[in-house]
Amino acid sequence: MIRISEIFGPTIQGEGALIGQPTVFVRTGGCDYRCSWCDTLHAVDSEFRHEWKPMSAEDIMDKVEKLSNGKPLMVSLSGGNPAIQPLGDLINLGHEKGYQFALETQGSIAKDWFAELDTLTLSPKPPSSSHETDWEVFDECVKAAGSKTRTVMKIVIFDDADYAYAQDAAARHPDLPLYLQPGNHSVDGAPDMDGLNKRLLWLAERVTNDNWHNAHVLPQLHVMLWGNQKGV
Ligand code: SF4
């Protein structure tokens, strides 16, 4: 069984390599991290555990098919950390029905079924998260995905230390396409839009001034459109 926090959509992917693409989100419950600025605590904190529901791969696909009117699209597996959950059967079942699967994880747990994904977004957490990256495990995640899965790296950036961390991460994995996004600080549960926009401008200027030409700088599109609202 897979522990599900929420399934919703279709909406559009607001981040990373698939930004703007219509998708249904399957958000799993539980995470091995507690980032200081996490904006999906309802899928992380055990205080919300009573809201998480164990579901089979078949039940999840039924719900995804209902939401998408049976028309295959990209399914985004998110969390929490979805790598905690047994998702191989779900991915295979969905593929049989013509659906595609993208998964985002911090890269702290490697699973052999990463090789079944269409897209794997590895999003290592910078110093502002209060976590340290275990690069050996991160490398295992890249290896597990193999050459068939499209693997990319996405890093959220709040400050100079995070920016330096992103440069180090890019140097460790020069072959992974890299997406940088300004971090989202919430104030009383609402995103600080002014801060987010200023950080985006700062990041864009920093990357261009540093001639960092293979980095992609993106906004947090879903936050711009819907703030921190759940289920969109
Ligand atoms: S890894 Fe992601 S879901 Fe987990 S605590 Fe950090 S930001 Fe939240």
C-alpha cells in the first residue's frame, strides 16, 4: 500500500524541467527531512498523519483516470519524499494505460524503480534547509535512474550560501540539466510574494553576471498563481 496525502488535478506543473505542463499530482505522506522552509508540511509532519490514506496502485490509478477523464497525461509523484513509498507497481500500471510519470525527491533514498520513471527530478536541499546532503546516496539515486529515465537537478535558493551550494552541486553533476528557483518563505502560511520576486531577480542577475550559461532560472509558477493553497 502507498501512503497518500492528496491526489489532485489536472493542474500545471509549477516547477523544474516540466514547468507549465498539465499534470495530476499524487502526493505521498511522510518525509525523512524537516526543511526549515518546507511549504508542504501537511505531507511531512506526523501531526497530519491521520489525513494520510493507504491506497493500492489500482485505487490511485482509478482516481488519476477519473481526474483526467481517462486521457493520459503526466503524473507528478511528489511529497513529502515519495521515494519512501513503494511506487514501482503504480508506475508500471500507469504506463500500461499510457500515462507518464515524473517524480521529485531530495535524493536521500535510492530505489531501483527510479529506472521506470520518465523524469526524475533530484532536488538536493541547500544549507538554508538545515540539512546536509549525503552526496554518496545522491549519486546512488542518479545511478538507479540509469540512462532511460530523464534525470534533472533542481535547487531552491534563498541566499549566497545556497547559491555556492548550487555551484558545487553543478560541478559534481555537470551532465544533469540544472534548474534554479528562488525559495519561498511563508509568512503566516501565505507566500512572501515580494520577497520571492526580489529573490528571482537577484538570482537571474547573479547567474548571468557569473556567466553560468547552462543553468535555467525559473519562478515558482504555482506559488505565483495559487500561493500556498492545497490541491491546485
Ligand atoms: S524534503 Fe521537501 S517535503 Fe521534505 S521537508 Fe524538505 S521541503 Fe518538505
